[in-house]
Amino acid sequence: MVNAAKVLQDLRASAERKPDVVVRLGKPLVESGAVMKLDADAWLVYEQVAIAALDVGDDALAQKCIQALETKFPGSPRVRRLNGMELEAKGELLEAAKIYKAILEEDETNVLAAKRQVMLLRAMGMNAEAIAALVKYLDINYPDFEGWLQLADMYMEEFMYAQAAFCMEEVLMLQPQNHIFHLRYAEILYTQDNVQLALKQFCRVVELCKDHVRGLYGIKLCTSRLLKSSPSKDATATSQEDLKAIDLLATERLLAVYSAGSAASAKSASTKWIEHL
Amino acid sequence: MSGQLNPEDALYVDMFIAKNSQTMTFIRSSYSAILGLAAGILGLTNWSGFVFYFVGSAFLSTLVFLVKAKASPGTYFRSPFDVFTEGVLGGLLSYILFWTLLYGIIHVYD
Amino acid sequence: MLLDPAIRNWVLIPIMLVMVLVGIVRHYVTVLLNGTPKKADLKSARETKALQRAAILRAHGSHLPEQAFQARKSYLSEAFEKGTYLKDPIGSNKPKGNLMSDPAYVETMMDGMKKNIMNIVPQTVIMGWINFFFSGFVLIQLPFPLTIRFKSMLQRGIETQDMDVTWVSSLSWYFLNLFGLQSVFTLILGSGHAADAMRDMQAMSTMGMGAAAGPQMGPTGQPQDMHKIFLGEKENLDLAEHEWGLDDVETRLLVKYGKKPRSVLVDKRTKALAAASASAAGASSSTPPAALAATAAARSKKARRQV
């Protein structure tokens, strides 16, 4: 039991979403009542298992956890948010909306309720309202990079690439060391046809994470397009010589990555395809 | 690390740095207390006592440096010298306390 | 052999024990007194976050392309000047006179006072207790020597002229414990415990620092003028220059994989800086070329070490 508690605690700290693990470890704890031995942590575990149970569809388990929390903390906004999530899982979206609205009326800074409200609007398909609500939330809670990520996602659904690029820029400022965010930004730039800038970003991705395959593919796409078009007069643009060098480098690295440990047939197929990029 | 735009700050996750400092302080304070007990029992006085502390402290730092930080403290702390300097002063105070306590109990009293 | 063991049993250990217990009790009482964390005010939070925004832009702006950076810079400058992020817009003049009527201010005052009380009271009580019961005799010998000046402080109540400074009274044992038990408390209560004397001494000098709730307080206890702060931040922003970190990322990448020699980076850096200085020669705010060349040399050295 101690091991399970430790794993759950680590998952809480790292904020990873692994509902199957949580349910597998947490279910016996909750059902046997052994979770109460964890004292203060017990309630955190209840909350964690409740959310995970909703994720995997185990409504009964979720109900049990939420019930326990309600008995201990009646009227708490944190528990009411869980109630809202339960209703969302059952599909009663309007009821859930009412709960979140009530929480926000009591305490307008409640981050959890505000976030759930945005996602609720998205689930109901009201994308425009969801975007408006999220923008309002981010105006107040600027450093929430996950919020910015979510907003970028929503803009991309609406094909509003310029705004999505803006959101990714904010994310980059908040989390500059994460190469995945650079990658997403690069791909948005490429979609906007801003190939020169996209190339630089793809290079950054590979710089941060050596031999990142998606980054290398991005480089290849950009360089092949830039080499085909006429050389730009812009001083900041990459020189032809550099372009060719980078192109060669990307090809070489891709071949290296794919040839390491793959079957001969796969190797020849991938080689052919890479050289035609 | 190569490819840095900003000073290496961008690479450091704040939470981990804080956790590492906390662990370092924890190790050092427990170690200093025990070292103080040892110094008191041994009956060290004056300079030998302080030298004992700093030598012991350096020994601990080297151990952490080699075993836990695997000789690359730059990956665990902002500055590689943090391994040697983190929590030394706080440790010194508790060292003095326990040193005085044990010295008193064993050498001054019956 | 030198001192009566009864002193050890009835003074040395009890004082230490009492201090440890009082520290633990103080921690729990502070937790109880603080009660539920206060609700953060939406507008105040927004104010602080806006400032953070500018700081982040300045710190990490090098990751963004030029236009993005400039766009944000101009937007934030304008916003700070117009006061869009202020809690109380500039037009409405809140009477600055009677501060006691502002409930949030009073709350932060109470907070600071509570904290101070929780620290001063136990300290004073214990000191009084020790002075009353345990004065007038030598308690322990310090294993290290101190200068004569400490004699009057450490041997209070023992009127001797010639005794070694190493022999001290109970009050000095109290001080020894006060400082030495800090780390012990950290071990027992986990970090951030309420019995941290070092933190108290810092807190005493910056009284009334509100946390998430309440308006911002300056070191003097006066509510800070957010507008002035915003203007200051705006100036910082205006001065901030954009150095795009991705300018020579292709070259860096080629160097990283060994396709190009490292010297290429150094040359490019000096060339870029020389070009910058040539173009900035006409601009108003420019440093003399000599100084720029010196910084260029220093920077190229740094680049070499960094890569």
C-alpha cells in the first residue's frame, strides 16, 4: 500500500495524466478503506482517483470518492467542481454549467471552475464562446501556459492560424526549454506559409533535442521549398549555401536514425522517400 | 550546454532546483548535528572543532558531488559550486549547538 | 567533575526541551491562527500578473521573432501608460488619506501584526523565564573561545572579573539554542515552518507584506502606487532590445553536428555586432564604437565557451 501511495503522490507532483494507473492502484485503496490510513493525503488521493475514474469511465468508483469528499468537506468549491465534472461525464452539460456558474459567482478567481467552464463550452460545441471565455481567463491568469496551449488548439480548430501562432509565442516565452512547443510553433508557421521563419524554428527544435525526427522532416520540407523558390533579398534570410548544408545535414541525420536497427527493406523504402522529399 | 539563447536559466526547471536545494539543506543539517555530537564526544576545542566541521562538510560535499551528482553538479544546481556552499552556515550553527551540548555533558559535568 | 550534574539535569536539558516544544507549538498555533487562505482579489491578481507579463517578455523575448516582440512591447507600453491593468482606473481618485477605511489594507496590517506577535511573545516569555529562574550561575563551557567583549553579554548575572569567557550563563545557552535549533525544526516540521527566526527577522523589516490577497505593500507599509510601478516597467520595456536568438540557428546547428568549424560562429558574431554598431552610429542612444568592439570581443569569447 505504501508503494501505491508513493506512485500516486509522484503522479500528482508531475501532473501526468495516467488514469489507468491511478485507477488500478487507487481502486483497491478506496474500496478497502485503506486510503484513510494516509491521513491528510487521503483526500488528495480521493480527488485524484475520482478524476481518473471519470477518465476511464468507472462512474461508480468516481461517485464513491466524491461522496466521501462531500461528507468531509461539505459545500467546498473544490468538491463542487468534481460534482460538475461528474455531471459532464454523464452528459448532463447544462446542469454542470449551472454548478460552475454558481462557484464563479461566489469566488470569481476560482481557477478550477473557470477552466471547467471553458472546456464545457467547447464540449457543447460553442467554440466561439469557449474562445472568448478562455481569452478572458488568460487576461487575468497570464502565466498559465496550459491555458495558452488550449487556446492555440481552439484557434487551430477554427483555422485561425495567426492567433494560434500568437498563443504559441506566449507558450514559448513561458516554457522556453520545451522543444515540443517550438515544434508546434514551427508547424503553425509552416502552415501559414512563413517558410523562412519555420525553418529557423525547426532548426531550434533539433538544436534542443538532438536528432528529433519530426524536426528534421520539418527542416527537409522547408529547405526543399526554399531551394526551389528564388533566393530572397532579405538580409536575415538563410543563404543558399547554408540551405544546402542544412538540407544535407537533415538528410544525413534522418538516414542515420532510420538505418539504426530497422530491417533492410524498411531501410531502403525510407531512404528512397527521404531522398525524394 | 550548447545552443543557449539566454543564460542557462531557460534550461532549469524551478521546481527541481528548489527540491535539490531542499534535499541538500536537509542532508547538511542532519549531518552537521551528528558531526556536532561527534565533536563534543571527542572533546575538541577551539580551532580543531571548527576545522573538524569544515573538513567534515567538505567530505560530505565531495561525497554528494561524486555519488549523487555523478560529478556533474551543473545538471542538478544552477551553479556547480552550490553543492559545496548550500546550507553550510545553517549547518554551522546547529553544529555549534550540538558540539557545545555534548562537550558540556561529557567533559564538564560528571 | 567541574560542575554539579544537577545543573545539567535541571537546567541544560530542560531549557533545550522547552525551546523545542515551544517552537513546535508555535508552528501549529500559527497554522491555526492563519485559518483558511484568503480569497485573492481578481483585479489585484491581474495587476501583478500584468507586471509579470512584462518581465517575462523582457527575459524570454529572444525566443520570439522580431515583429512578435515589437507588437507585444508596444501593446504593453501603451497599456501600462493608459493604466488598463490598474485596479482602480486613474480617473477615479480614491481618497488616499484615510487608509484605515480600506478593508484590504487593514487585513494585511492584521496579518503582519499576528505574525510579529507569534514570534515576539514566545521569545520574550522564555527570556523572562530564564532570567528569573536560571540566572546567577555558570551553566556550561563553550568549547571555543570568544573575545572579552562577549563577557558582559554571555556572563550576565555572574559578577566575576577573571573567569574565562568560555564559561557562560543560561541566557547564552538560550541564544545558542535559538540559532542552532532552526535546522532541527526544519527536519521535524518540514520547510516553511512558522518557527523560522531568520525569516522573522526579514519579515520584521518588511512589515505588512500581503500575500495573494490585499493590495501591494511597500517596505514602509504604504500601499504602493501601482501606476508608478507600471510606468517604471514601461520604461524598462522601452529600453529592452530584441536580440533574436534564432538569427544564426542554422549555423549553430551545423557547428553542433560538426559540419562547420566553431570559428564560423565567432566571426559571424563580430560581423553582426560591427554591422549593428555601424547602423547605430547615427542613432541617438549609441555607445562609442570602441566600447562596442570591446563588448563584441568579450561576447565572441563567451559564445565560444557556451557552444
